[in-house]
Amino acid sequence: MIQQVEEPVLEIHDLTVSYDKKPVLWGIDLSVPKGAIAGIVGPNGAGKSTLIKSIMGLTSLSSGYVKIFDEELEQVRSRVSYVPQRESVDWDFPASVLDVVLMGRYARIGLFKRPRRADIEAALFALKQVGMDKFKTRQISQLSGGQQQRVFLARALTQQADIYFMDEPFAGVDAATEKAIIQILKKLAEDGKTVIVVHHDLQSVSTYFDWVIMLNLRLVASGPTDKVFTPELLEETYGGKLTLLTEVGELMKKGQYPTREKQ
Amino acid sequence: MNLETLIEFFSLQNPNVRYVVLGSVLLSVSSAIVGCFTFLKKKALLGDVVSHAVLPGICISFMVSGTKDPFLLIIGAFLSGWLSIIILDYIVANSKIKEDTATGLSLSVFFGVGILLLTVIQHSGNAAQSGLDSFLFGKAAALVGKDLLAFSIIASIILIVVYLFYKEFELVCFDQEYARSIGVPVKRIELLLTSITVLAVVTGIQAVGVVLMSAMLITPAAAGKFWTNKLSVMLLLASLFGAFSGIAGAYISYTAPSMPTGPWIVVVLSFIAILSFFFAPEKGILIKLFKQRKIRLQLLEENLLKSFYKIGEINADFTAARSNEELIEIRRFSTAQFKEGLSRLSNQGFIKKTNGTWSLTNDGLQKGMRVVKLHRLWELYLTKYLRIAPDHVHEDADTIEHVITPEIEERLEKLLEYPEADPHSSNIPYN
Amino acid sequence: MDSLIIISTGSLVAICGSILGCFLILRKMAMVSDAISHAVLPGIVIAFMLGSDLDSVWMLVGAGLVGVLTTFLIEFFHQKGKLQTDAAIGVTFTWLFAIGVILVTYYAGDAHIDQDCVLYGEIAYTPINPIILKNGTVLGPKALIVLGAVLLIIVLIVSLFYKEFFLTTFDPSFALATGLSASLWHYVLMSLVSVTTVASFESVGAILVVAFLIVPPASAYLLTTRLSHMILLSCCFGVLSAIFGYYLAYAIDGSIAGAMATVAGVIFGVVFAIAKYLEKRRAISNLEQMTLETSK
């Protein structure tokens, strides 16, 4: 069940990503509508993070393309925000909460200049939204998991983007933080922003997301939650073993075959 | 470097030469073997730390005993080498300082202390200290019987330990969790590994000196890794590379006594490593490039055969003669590729040429048919099992058709239940 | 006067090292800097062989390029050859350093020249540069000027692009996502490290550069919570090491570079103990606070 959308904010076409010539994502075709809060689910190793990373240009594509607001990422970077996994960063880094949140404004500030009054105010405002304004001078190593996640979210909010990609924002956070984050995401959607989230917990999918993307090396389903989040499709996503696919992938790696032939 | 010197050297008649060669080989081999294990644990730079850290121990040993007795110096070296690792581990475990920083810190501080002590000794005018600095760059060419005795004992100890604990070392390096779970005393094995590393360093620096010692540990292992994934083979190759470089270095020192042996051993070793890097089968970069070319040719040939077959499908006449233009219409090739592909196919007997046109032989027909079949089977697989839209499966199948082995072909047929048509309603041919 | 010059030179090396080193250790690139500091040796020797005198600018540039080459080679072996990082570093720099030592020997010519000097060279250039005296303590003001210039460049670049260095160090993925090029700043940093290494080589040799790149920043890391404070504190520790190191060397008649590195290490040890003590005190006060709250 793959529902395509008429005027998508995110369009992915025949996307294949390979590591060392072995495809880890096969021919993904999907689109996401404006204002959706979309959840990406799938078993471990399904390629969920890889998908987000390839959208953000952090991994190269073996085939296909990604369009955001019907343009290449380069053209619309200022409208796109990315929240990486918490583990991707060393939290022992000597920086304050405010320092990290301000990073969201760097692109806006430009190469040679320093953060200005307006940037600091924007950062403080974002901190208030996530309930962390009292922590602005706290060093980030002194934060709990939930607080760290809020800081990451605040950083994303300062970018004032139109589409947000988040990689496992709910992993290892306390219930209160989770609630707070979801509130913010819902508000963003109400304002017409789109949010796409890699999620790990199936229990909360129906309450959090109105659009679900089910992934396991390939796209199993993509569409409104009530249509797509069904036992059959879940079974296929989590249960099905595509041995042929994996073996062919291994052969491609072994022989170092190109994923797409040059025509 | 003339023939005479060469013969002189390799006849090993000169006892000095014997010492030097034997010494260099022993040192190189034991370092190479130990180095493989640290390499596999991804702690290759540990050897770098230890080799810099032995210096203060050597100096203190000298200052305390007043002599350059190799055994005493070795004990001093061993202790300070060990200490540097203990401190490194302690720092990482008890503070937020990361491993690479602790490594660099331990290395530079210990070395700094060592240099300080060394220069103090040198300036003190104590006659006995001359030659102490040979530890910095190594003077394998100046090895004498007593030195040789000391470190042939140590080299033997290392080899015996490795032999006895081979399985444990292997486990701890490859899969610590598993080793722990089956009751291997991981901590103690690591202690042992560290000890023989320190021992290897302590002996090795006499040939190549302090700075280049890490090369003796890392480079043979890195070179060996390009040729094999099996530990035993890697150890063997690393030892061979080490021994060869050791002898080469000794030889060069023999012919040019002002040349320090250390750098030459390392240069030879690095050269071997770089050659491995480019030419080792499977992993060598140039070999990979050759493979790419092979694949490109395979793709080219099979795509051409596909074109023949597809023209044939139009009128169900597969063996008629085809012109260049007809073929190009089915699938575009560059002129050069086209020519190359056709000539290769004709040489291999898949097509034959008659009056400027080409036709499939029976072999060619079979092969072309198979590739087309695989393409269409795979397209079906993609649409059915991966839910990919029919207009998106062509490109993927275009590659995979060349990859599928007969075994996978069988399973594919079975899985799809011997289908007759692909997603575009083209016929799937069976033999 | 001499001692002032020497201490100043050491301090300049310390400050350059501290600024760059803070970024290096936060990027977990400490050992790469160690590699670069060794690998520039052949570059230095070749530059000398080509030019006749201390035409420092060309030497800085040339040897700086070798540093970039080293970084590139390490990346190359790692990415293309799939060689693990630590081995890529180890193989690359030892090879280059070995070549450097051989070149020094050839260039120096005679049999009795000490190659040892290359390492802890206040006397590093004795075989190469007749200007520096062999007693190991005289450094012409030229080194001071060169280092001063290098420091200026470093301060300029780091302060102009502080945000970019900050972000690419802390969160390379986010940086990439916002359009920054992580590899550009990586190479800029490594080039600065090379230039610093070369400029310092003339005066204090390989070991001290590495020591100053790693040890004072590590000490500062333990005590600070802001990058800007870390850099400042690291500079202080570095300068202290330079000052006390000089006097230590003078007192026991040993290598100045070695002494400075030793003092840096001692400072680290002291800071480590202090940091542990502070941690314990904080833990105890937290515990007290919790018991107080629960007993209410």
C-alpha cells in the first residue's frame, strides 16, 4: 500500500543506497504531503537512518533522486532542518546549551560574522518552547537524555524551517520529554510544517503520526496511518525475510557491480 | 653494492654479519607477529606509545646501575613501557579524556621525560653513556653476541607465548564478548598481550630505534591484512615481510655503514605494504580496478546479446543477420564500445560475422536468452515482492540480470512459480 | 636575554599548539597531529636541499603541503584501501619519517653526524643549518618572528571562522546538513597544524610540538565547560610549561624541549588529581542534597 501524493513536500524517486556496492535500500518511491507528521518504522538495520541521511545528502545515492518542495536539497537548505541521533555527538564537549542552540542560526548568520542579538533572542525563544530556558548556561554533559533531546529540538526550531527530519528523537527520553516533544511537533504541523521522524516504538505510532512509512530494505508501505498501519503490512515489514534480495546484494558487493549501468 | 659484497654478506661467513642478520630477523619477526594482534584489536598505535615510553626506563636503568648491561636496560624499558599503558588506560577509564588523546599524551610526555633524562646523562660526561642514544634510531649493524643472546631469548619467549595462547589471543582480538561468555579470562589475556607487546618493542627498538618501532608492529600487519582474512596466514605473511625487511635493512647497513638500519627497514617494509595495497588479489586497489574493467566488459557483452535476442523476438527469428543500425536502435552504445563488444563476442563464438552483418550462434542465443529471462524474472520479483512500480524496475533489473547465478535463478523461478510474462507483458523465455 | 628569547619561543609554540590542539583533541585527531609532526620531516629536508638559507616562508609552505599530503594519504589508505584509521596513520607517518631520516643522513653526508638530533632538535638543524649553534640553547630571533607570524595567522583564521570550526567539531552531521563542508575545515585545521609543526621544528623539534598540541589542551579539557575557556586555559598551561620547563632544563642541564614536555605532563597530573577531587566533592554534595531532600 504505497500512496503517492499530488503536491508532495518530499518526493523520493527510485532511491537506492549502497554501502560498498551492496544495496541497503532498494528503489524507494514515496511522497509525503504537506503538514504531515510522518513516522518511519522498520526493524533494526532496515535502513531508516540511511534513508534520512541520504535525503540530507550525508550519504550518496546509487540511483534515484530526492526532491524537497520540488527542488534539490541545495536550493532549499534554509527550509530544511535535520535533527541527528543523540549518540552522533560527544556530549562531553565544552559547550553550553545556548551555544548548541545557536548553531541552528549559523547558516543564517553567514561566514565571517558573529551571532547577533536577534540570533540569541531566537535561540532563547526556542529554548523556552522546549522548556529549557532555565538551562541556557548549563554545560551539555550535565543534561539528562531527555534534556539533550530538547536542546537538539530547540536547535532545529531556531532554523525556522518548513520541513523537519528527525532521527530517533524519542529514543531514551523520559515520558515528560516525549510528551513535550510531540506537542511541539503537532503545533508545527498545525502551522503547515512537515515533520518526518524515524521512530522505534510501534506502540505510539497511531497516536503520534498521521502518515506512516514502513521500511525494510525496501519500501513496504507509505500512506495515512489508518490505511497503512495494519497487521498484514506490519507482518511483512517485520516478519518477511528477503533472503534472495540479501544474497543478490552480497553478490553485488563481492563482484563490485555498479548499481546502475551508464546508458 | 657490488656482487662481491652481496656474496660476502649472504654467505654469512662474517660472524658480525651473522649476528646482525639473525638479530634483525628475530626482532622483525617477533614484532610482526605481536603487531598483528594489536592491529586486529584496532590499537595499532599502542606500539607507538610503548616505543616512545621505554626511553625514560632505559635512562633510569642506566642512571641507577651505571652500566649498559642489556638485561638491566631491558628491565627498565619494560617497566616504563608498561607504565605508559597503565597510565593511558587509567586516564581513559577515569576521566572524560578519549583514547586518542590519552595515547598522544602518554606518548609525548613519557618521551619528553626520556629525552630530558637522556640529555642529562649525555651532558653529565659519563663515559659509559656513549651509545645509549643508539636506542633512538637503532644500530642493528652494531649488534654483538651479548645483545643477540638477550633478545633471542626474548624473541623466543614471545614466540612461545603466542604459540601457547594462540586460540585465546585470536578470540580476544576478534570477539571479546564471546570470549568472555565462554569463560576466557579476557583481562588476563590482554595483560599478557600487552606484556609481549612491550617485550617486542623493547627488543625491536635496538634494531630500528624508538620512533620507527611502531612501523615494525603496524606495517607488516597492515600489509598482511591485504592478502588474507585468516589470522594464521596473516601472521605468516607479516613474519615473512618483517624478516625480509630486516635482512634488507641489515644488508644496506653492511654496505653503507653510516646508514642507520632503522629507516631502511621501515622503508622496505612500507614499500611492501604499499605494493600490497595496490596489488593484493581481492583487496588491492589496482586489482579492484582490473575487476571493474572485467565487469564492464561482461556487462557490455551481455547487453549486446540481449539486443540481438530482442530483435529476434519481434519476428520470432533469432538467428537472422542484423546490421549495426538495427542493433543500436534497441539499445544505444558508444561507437568504441559497440565495436569492442562485437569483436569480443565474435571471438568467443557467440556471434558470427557475414558480409558486414552479425548473427547469433546457438551459444549466443542461449546466453542472450538467459540474460533476458533473468531481467524479466527480476522485474517480476521487484514488482511482486518489493512492491516497486512497474515503470521503475527496468533499471534495477538491467544490472541484476548480470549478477544472478544459476542457483539463484532456480530459486527465483520457483518462488515466482515459473511465470510466463514480466510486468510489461513481455514473454519470459525458458529453455 | 637568551633565556627570555627561549621562553618566548617556547611560549609561542605553546599558544599555537593550544589553540589548534583544543580542536584536535575534541575531534579525536590527536594522533593524526602526531603523525603530521613526524611526517613533515622529509618536506623540511627537501625544502632545505632546494633553498640555500632559511627561506622560512617557502619552507613553511612546502612542508605545510607535506602535512596536507599526509592527511590526504591517511584518508586515501583509509577510504580506498579500507585500512583501519590507526593503521593508516601508523603506516603513513613512519614511512615518511623514515624517508626524512634517510634524507637527513644523505644531506649531512659524513659518517659521524648524529641523526638523533632530528628528534629533539633544538639541535635539529645542526647538520642542516650552520646558523644555529650546537650548544642547543640558542635560537635566533628569526624563529621567534616566524612563530609570531604563524600565531597571528592562526588567531586570525580561528577567530574569523570560529563558528565553523566549533560546529564541524561538535556535530559534523548537522554541519553537513546545513551546507558546511566538514572536510574543508578538516584540511584547514591540518594545514595549520603542519605549518605550526614546521615553524616549531626549527626551534624545538618534533616531540615538543606534539606535547604542546595534546597535553595542555587535555589538561584544560578536564577543568572547563566552555570551548573559549578551554583554549585560554590551555594557553596558560602551555606557557607555564614553557617557563618552568626552561628553568628545569637549566637546573639539571638537560634538553629544553624535553623539560617543557615533562612539565606539561606534570601539570596534567596535577590537574587530573584536582579534577578528580572536585568530582568527588560534587558527588558528595549532590548526595548530601538528596538525603536532605528525602529526609524532609
